[in-house]
Amino acid sequence: MTKTDVVIIGAGPVGLFAVHQLGIKGLKAVVIDNLDKAGGQCIELYPDKPIYDIPAIPECTGEELTKNLLEQIKPFNTKFFYNERVDEVKQDNDNWIVKTNNNNKFTAPNIIIAGGVGSFEPRKILVKDAEKYEGKSLFYSVKNKDEFKNKNISIFGGGDSALDWALELSKFSKITLIHRRNEFRGAPHTLSEIKKLENEGKISIKTPCKLESIEGDKNVESISIKFDDEKIEKIRTDTILSFFGLIMKLGPIAEWGLNMNKKTIEVNSENFETNKKGIFAAGDICSYPGKLKLILSGFHEVALASVECFKRARPNEKYRFEFTTSSKNIQNRLGKK
Amino acid sequence: MSKITYIDYQDNSKTIEVENGLTVMEGAIQNDISGIDADCGGSMACATCHVYVEEKWFNKIPKAEEAEVDMIDMAIEPKKNSRLSCQIIVSDELDGLTVMTPKKQS
């Protein structure tokens, strides 16, 4: 069991800035995120899209924002637990015990939930029996490409993931690339490579069509796709790869006894505490009158929440408001001399 | 104010007055219309405000830009008349617009 001052759930921009606001007050935090890296929606949904409303930064991408936030919190040597989802939150007197699906346990007087709209999961295929084949002959990502050798692979999707894996796996497997419309979206170079391989007969492209059914017993044997003109074609398939992006699922958060409003957690707007003492919510996941789902609002929310976190983590110390420009304490914590 | 009708997959219909300038998604969220999730809040990043636009209205709405069409690829069961409701801005011209919400958004 790891003891800390604050457990932060979510490594998006708001979770990262929470580390900063806690860190300059001398509080230690750990950060847990279901993704394999920091950035949250900024990295998963729009890494290349410019953001224009971060104060004093006229323009930056989601990726740049994440990189800069990580740089800003470097002095605090925070421990990140990626690829882990918080499953359980339990009260233990004045502390909270947090357990992840990887069986890591933490205890802290404070939790800040900066979980966006929940944890990211791949968008799944909904046709009959799809679930039955998941992990055996239906996959939403490629972890080990050796398992995709010498197979008949049907790939669904029209974006970068679908195109890149079609190219890569075509080196040692027979690929059918299936998309709902004729246009693919990908880097021009990738698109011309795909065209070339199609002409050489190494990749077969089926558009505009969608998955109609999966046939098989223990393993997938074939799939049927339906074209826009209602024509149906059966394709021999050992493995299905589907790339329809990620969706956000609230998951276990809904079961922690917090007052919820649709998919958001109700907080007060003085310190962003929930109905449970010591559990705070900030960023897209919190709601209060007038709430705006902006990154800058999340920054404000964690700044205020961090003050209450301090009071709970250091009940015998007096909280003193300080400026980074003049406080020797803060400058020491930032490693500035 | 313009009248927007939302019909769910079970054919339940709700007509509400939406302020011009708001999006069809915002109209739904503010009036507790079920069938539209809008997880990303309207940043065209999630495709969970996906709707089917009634044929006669489809061509009256400004065409979808490329980023929206790309995002519709991710929606469940996209069709020819698919749009993201966060990109349809309510105006007098769209008074009477009818959209159908899908069975599932994710």
C-alpha cells in the first residue's frame, strides 16, 4: 500500500496541473490513468488540433500542451501509474483507500478525480457474436504482430490506425481493408502505398460497405459485408481488426457513492469537493452551476481544490497563501535557487 | 427560437424550441433529450451526438466539413444522412428540422 497526500485519477491536463498546484504547496501526489501515457483527451482525441484558449498561449496543440505540463511538474518527481483503472474507493477513517484493476493500493486523505468523461476504451463491433470472438480472432489493437502472420485479415476503419496496420501486416498476411465510404483519411504517403499494394494484389479494398455478420464456430471463419447497393459479399477471414477509435466510459466512478448528475460529479464551486469529504472532482467530469468544459476552468478548479487538500493532509499546519514570484518555499520546491 | 424535433429509435418524438445560434446537440442536452450523449462537449472529437437528418432537411443544412465526415466514420451505424448534431447550428432556416437519434451512441 502506497501512502501519499493526494491520489489523482486522470493524467489529462487538469490532473497534471493538479500535481503542480499540490506540489508547490509541498504535497505529494500519485497519478493513475487507464491510458498508456499522459494527456487524456488532448492526446487521444486531438493531439494535432490547435487549442486557442489557454491563457497567454495563443496557439498550441494537445500534444504540446501535455508536453509543457509534464515539463512544468518535473520538479515534483511524481509517480504515474499508467494502464491502470481505479476500480474501488473505500473510506478508512479520515483516509481513502484506492484500489486499481492492477491490484495497486494507495491510501491518502484526498482524492482528486480529473477523469474527463471516464476511461478510454476501444469502440466495439456490435454485430451478433462479436463479443464471443474478442481476444481470439477479433481485436481492437495489435499488441504482438507475430500473432498476425500468415492469416486472412479483415481490417475495418478508414483512419491512420487501419491504414498503417494494413500496410504493416500486408508484409506477411492477406489483407482486406473495409471502409464505409470510398475516401480514406491518412497521410498522403500512406494512401499512395496502399494504392500501390492494391494494384499489386497484396491488399484488397472493399468500399463503401460495412460489416453485416461474422460466421464461424470457435474461431472466425468468414465475414459478410454489405455494400451500399445492398449487395452482400462473403470474405474468408481468420482475424478481424477493427479501428473505430476510442470511446469514453465512466466505469466504476458511478459506484463510489458520489452525487452524480448524468455522467458528471456534483461539486461545490468553493473547493470542488464532492458530497464525500476529501474527494474532489475537477475538469470535464465535475458539474456546478455555470460550469464550462474548458481546460482553463479545470486549472482553476484544481488550484482551489489543492488548498482544501492541504488542510486535510496537514491538519496541524496553517495554510499560508503564497506567490510563486516571491515565495522562497515554492522556489525551493521547484528546484530554483 | 426554432422548433427542432428529435425522434428516438423507438419512434418517440419530442419537439422543443431551441434558441437560434445553439447547436442541435446543445438543444438536446439542455432539454434532457435522450439518445444524444455528446461526451466531448461539442469539440467534434467523439461522435456520440450522431443523428440521422430527415431527408428533406439534409440538403438544407450547410454541408459537413471534412473533419466531421471523418468523425462520422467512428459513429455507430453511420448512414448517408448522418451528421454530428454538435455541428448543426439552429437558425430560422432550420425551423421545423427533424433528426432521428440512433439506438446507441457508443
